[in-house]
Amino acid sequence: MGSPMKSLTKLCLLALATTPVALWAQANPDIQSRLSAVEAATKAAQSAGDNAWMLTSAALVLMMTGPGLALFYGGLVRRKNVLSSMMHSFILMAVVTVIWAVVGYSLAFGGDSSFIGDFRFAFLNNVGSAPNADYAGTIPHQTFMIYQLMFAIITPALISGAFAERMKFSAMLLFMTLWALIVYFPMAHMVWGKGGLLSASLGGKIPCFDFAGGTVVHITSGVSALICALYLGKRIGYPSEAMKPHSLVISVIGACLLWVGWFGFNAGSALNASGLASSAFVATHFGAAAAALGWILAEWLHNGKPSMLGGISGCVAGLVAITPASGFVRPFPALAIGFAAGIVCFLMVSKVKQKFGYDDALDAFGVHGIGGTLGAILTGVFATNAVNDGFKDSAGKLLPLGWVDGHAGQVVNQLIGVAISWGLAIVGTIIIIKICDVVLGVRVPKEQEIEGLDVALHGEEGYILES
Amino acid sequence: MKKIEAIIQPFKLDEVKEALKGIGIDGMTISEVRGHGRQKGHKEVYRGQEYNVDLLPKVKLEMVVSNTRADEVIKTLAGAARTGKIGDGKIFVYDVMEAVRIRNDDRGESAL
């Protein structure tokens, strides 16, 4: 049953149920109080369903970082650097959590200015079990806060793919702290915060559709990754030496954990356990599947053999691209978006990267930066109110969303959102990486890079096979 | 005594071991190694970059035999390991000065 029909039916039933009952209740106060109790219980049941799903989603998104991304990136680096790569993901689970609790959540979601939040939620003040009506009216405010924290954790972790195998650990910690403050919190506020410049549903001046973070998470991290790769320079021996993944097995496991975890990332962005969550779940899955096929097909034709690495790279590219679109598009456009991402990102990492010669070690820019950009733009094409009925005019009529609804101008808004995320990422990262280099030095000395970061920076080895 | 060192194709190992066992040689040391002779490696593409892979997996067998048995062992080994194609491998023969059985201090050929 379509959404308008459902609402109409609900309304009729409610009228039928309450009118005679209400008349009778005036004579029977006991019935009145029991009716209120039933209404409260219904609301509580809805909240319970929503909260269960949202807590599950938060756990799924954290799983994407640990162990999903840790395994995915860890398997792609050389053996001597596996632990340093995993450490990047893991330490952020700890560091970002503290920053978020102290000031991060507030800067991202507090207040209603255009660019950055205020300090009303600093130290999680006023973040309790009562819902925050601005953001998610049926779940505890704490649930919303912890869900958003998991996004703040994985976003900087994605950047580590670009500077893998050559960045100093101390400099990375400083970089990530500054990056969260200067790039992530403002971007999150602009797109998802109340009154944010690009907010679609909370009073933004340039409404940009980004359901789960194509701009906030993937473009910012992917473009920042490119800046880092350019600033740090190529690894010793790149590109003449083959630096192949030391364990595609663990990368495959990581990629599959990312795919499953992404259901929390996208479907959880519905912020409730509704039909929209189901729709986003389906779109996410379809995007991943089509992209894996697209990349594998392109590779099969281009290299003659379909590879496992191509398969997992493809599925991640599709998941990235479908992220902004997931709560706005139908299943078959999701397939199309995924397929396009598979092909485009394959070309990015196999052709364009060679042409420009930068060492984006784990293709953070090629997959997240470009995949996110593609997905954000295609969201403007395929977004439809047949999927997402959350946007109505003052009369209560559904607004057209994307090009397929007849609102081609949305693509322009998407491009603006894309441009702002690129701009913020580029400017912010250049400033931050320069500060880190001056204060701590960002690149490890040559001997440490050759010896391997696990031993040099962390004093341990990932595998001790003889023992 | 002679030390016979053979570098062969990994997929030939079972056949060679069986053949040597058939003539009564069942003491040997086997290791997994990488290398190449005139066998060119192959090209691999990783992320659009083409690489030459010329460290090919091989298996090395080492055994010490009496002087009288050396020729027979070499013939049996080579016959079992041969495919006729480039990459079959090589056998090297060295003189051995002494052999000792650790368990009971047997010396010379009686230690083999």
C-alpha cells in the first residue's frame, strides 16, 4: 500500500474508533484514561522498535571500522605494515569517541547556525534518554548521539588509506584530531545539523540530499586522502616495485564486514525502523552488488582475468556511491548507480592514478572521493518522493525531489554540496597537514619506512610464523 | 659421499619422492624456495600497474648418498622431475667431507 493510502486508512480508522468512543468516554472517565494508556503504549512500542534498530545500526557502523576497515586496509598493505594500518582504524575508535563526548557532538549537532554547531551539548549536556525532537523524535537522544559518533569514527579512518606505510603515528593522531574539528564537524553540521547550510530537511538554504554521508563522509575523507598522498609523497620504491596486498584473504573478510555493516550506515540513517529504512537497506545492497559486477566486468575485459581484489574494490565503490542516494532512490536506479560506480572507480584506480602518478596507497581517493562525488550527483538525478515522503510543502503536498520527479535543479544543489565538501577538505587538509609537519614531522625516516612501521613505530610484528 | 641438491617444479615433488623411495632413498631435506633460470616470469597487473613476477616458487631437495649410488639417484630424480619444458630445474652435486648420525655417533657412509 502506498504511503498516502496508508495515512488515509489510518485516519479513517482513527476517526471511526475515537468518535463514538470519545462520546462514550465523556460519560466513562475510566475509558478515557485507558485510551490514553493505549496511545502511550503504542508510542512506546514504536520507540522500542526504532531504538532497537538504531542501537543495532550503531553497532553495525562501529563494526565497519573495527574490524571491517582494519581488515580491509590491513590486508592490502605489505606484511611489515599490517599492524600500523590496523592501528589507524583502531585508535580512532578510542580518540574520536573522547573528542565527540567532550565537544564533537555539540559542534556537529548543537544549535542552528549555518556552518557549525555551538556548545550546548558539550560534555553531552542534555543528551539523555528523552528524544531530541529536531533529529529523531522516537529514539533517546543518547541513541542518536552514539549512532552519529560511529560515523565520526569511520570517516577519518578512511583517510588512512592514502598515507599508509609512511606516516608517523604521533603526527597521525594530531592530524586526525584537527581534521575532526576543522573538517568533519563543520561538514556534518552543514549537511545534517539543524539550520545547516546544506541541510535538506532542517532549514538549509541550499538543500542537498545526502542520506547517509556521501559528502560528509566519503568526499571529505577521499579528497583529504588525495591531499595527504600528494603532500607525503610516494612510498620508497613506488611505482617500480610491486607492493601487493600481503593478505587478500583478510581484505575479503574486511570488505564483507563493510558490506554488512553498511546496512547500519545507510538503512540506519532513516533514524527509525520504518519503510524508509527497508528501502535504504535494499538500495544499499543492490548498489554494492551491481558495483562489484561492474568492476569485475571492466577488469575482465581490460586485464583478461577477473580478480578478487577487483570484486571487493567494486563492492566498496558501490556502497560509497549509494550512500547519499540510499534513502532517496528506487532499487533499479540503485543498481544503475552501483554499476556506474564500479566502472568509474575502476578507471580511476587503474588509469587516472597512473597518469597523474600520485601514491594513494589504498585508493581512498579513487574509491571514496570519486565514488562519493558520483553518488552525490546521481542522487540529484534519481531522488524521488515515491521513496522518501519526508518533504512536503506548507499545504502538506509532496515536493518533487530529483530529476526523475521533474526537479532537475536538484542536481545543481548536489553539485554545490559536492563543491563545498571538496573545498573544505582541500583547504582544511592543506592547513592541517602543514601544521602537523611543522610541529611533529609527518613522514617517517627512510630507514623506518624500509624496516616496516610495525617494528619501527609499534615494536611488534603482525605474524610470527616460526613460533 | 655426494650431496645431491635438486631444484624442481613444486608439482613434481610427490612423483620425485615416490621414485626415490622406490630405489631405497627416503632420507632427504625439502625446502620451499623461489627463483628462476631461463624461465621468464609472468606479467601481473596490480591496480593498473604492470609488474614482472620473476621469483617463481620452486622446491629444493637435498640428500647425501654414497659415491656408488650417486649416478642412479641422479638418473631417477631427473627422470621423475622432467616435463621437457623450460623450468624443469637443475641438479647440483657436491663432495661431502663427513657425515654423523647424531643419535649414536655413527660416522661416514654408515651414518647415511
